[in-house]
Amino acid sequence: MSHLKPFNLFRYAVLTLGLVVLAACQPKAEPEMVTLSGQTMGTTYTVKYIVEPSQTLPDPVAVKAEIDKRLQQVNQEMSTYIPSSEISRFNQMTGCSETAPCNMTIAQDFATVVGEAIRINAVTQGALDITVGPVVNMWGFGPDKEVIKAPSPEQLAKVRPIIGIDKIFLHQNTLSKKAAGVYIDLSSIAKGFGVDKIAFYLDELQLNNYLVEIGGELRAKGHNLQSQPWSIGIEHPSVLQHQSNQLVIPLENMAMATSGDYRNFRMDDTGHRLSHIINPQTLAPISHRLASITVVHGSTMTADGLATGLFVLGEQKALDIAEKEHLPVFLIIQTGDKFETKMSSAFKALLKQ
């Protein structure tokens, strides 16, 4: 005869229910935001991304290492501050002429940025010109940063023959220059591309929510931890150079870049304030009422280049082109001691979304 204990079905049911209740009471894993930061392109970068409980991602240290590696690649291709970079080697080529141009095979990213700069040159009626580098250097905003006084008309006349987008030519991955001394500078657009480069990597990791920023140029995807679009404040300069956020906009699956001369300038030997942005037509720092311009676009590289080109043109021409090209543009204009704002139709529509 078996001496097995009788099975207590009621007790088993109670124990099982208790386990279920206990499991239900355990806190569920929540999304986490990772923040990474570092230095690049003479400024800083910040990357914020949200990791969902179901995702398995590389350690943040490994993610940062990969970000730094990709940004270093951008610098090695497009920084005029690195003598061995591709752009420096292109600028150093001599013996070039209209009939015998110098040719150089360049990396795909480098070609992408130059190609977009050439396109934006046409959109901005020549205002964004990456060949203006020699003049930027003469005014003291280049790698050596030595400005004693404004260049003379004679000095500017000497470099004028090598300024102009028609002095370079891009065919696939071959970049050519048609005159000795032609020098290109991608500082007006490469920072935006750096933001895009990081965003492409985060996309590879299948991240759906992130915010990338390099030196004020931004690109956002998805939402923040509160399931709201990333909120970005547009900087409003005051006469005393203080900063405040005048307008906060939701940036969802878009990029934003701002250009202005109220923060980056130098003084010549006579004490005059010099803008860091050069007008390719006059070969002199720009001088108008426009204090800053913000452009929203799907590409940070494009927003960056457009912001510079439109800023050169001044408020009215910038607004005209923004309306023609359906660009979301926000302008801050200085009138005496005060500032006024204007925005394109596309920017107004963006605020209503």
C-alpha cells in the first residue's frame, strides 16, 4: 500500500497564484537615456539616445569609441587644421591651371559634402562659397588665427582670381581645381555633416530616439523619455552678448543649424568688430542687420550650409529664397539696441504641428 501524501490541489493553486501576484508586483524595466559627450572640430559634441528594455546594444563606452572614430575620420578628410588631411593635401596641390587642372581622388564622404556645398552655392546665389578660404585666412579666421589688420585692396585683388565655385569641379570621387592657389574650406558645412555621420551610426544600432549636437548644430529622431518630441531652444542674442532661449520648437525627425556673427568675431588693429563670415562678392566680412538665422531641414549638413549662405545674403534675400525653396527659416534682426524676429511660411507651419 502506498504511503504517498495526498496531493493538496487547493494549496498548489494558492502557491501558484502567489507567484503570479509576486511577479506582477516586480517593477518593469523602463527605457533609459544614455548621454555621451566629447570634443571634435574645435568644439564639443553631445549625444543622447534612449535604450528600450527589449534592446541589446553595445556598452556606452564602446558606442562613444565608435562615435569618436567616425568623427576623427571626418576630420582627417575635411579639416584644414590637419596638415595631412585630404582637404589640406588638395589645397596644397600646385601647378594647376584651366587647361591642366589638378585632380585628386577623394573619400566618398568628402565628395558628398563638396557636392552639397556646390548645390547650395546655386541655391544661395553664390553666397555659400567654399573657395573663399584664402580670404577667411587673410581676415584672421583660418587655422593660424593671426590678424593684424584688415587686408588691403591690393591683397584682396591678388586672391580674387582664385575665388569662386567655378574654380573647382567634382566628378564622382574626383575633385579638381583649375588654378594654382585654389583653397577650399568646409567649415561652413562639415560640422553639420558630422552630426549626420553620428546619426547614421545610431540608425545602424536601430535606435529610434536620439538627439545629436555638435557645436549647436542638431539632429533629432523620435522622442525624449517623456514621449515628447525633443524640444530645442533657439538662442536669442542680446546687446551685452548674454544668451537666452527666445523660442522653443519641437524637433522631430529633423535637423537644425544656426548661423550668426554676434558670438564669433575678431577685432582689427583699429578696434573694429569683424564678422567671421565672409561675403564672397565683396571679399569682406558681412555687414547687415541680420544677427542670426536658423534653418530646419532633414539633413544637418544641408541646414548648416544653407544657414551660412542665407546669412551672408541678409534678411530680405534670405526670406525670399526661403519662401521660394519652402525652407523653414527663423531670423533675428538687430535694429539699434533691440532685436526683432521674422520667420518663413514653412517655419510658421512647423510651429503649428
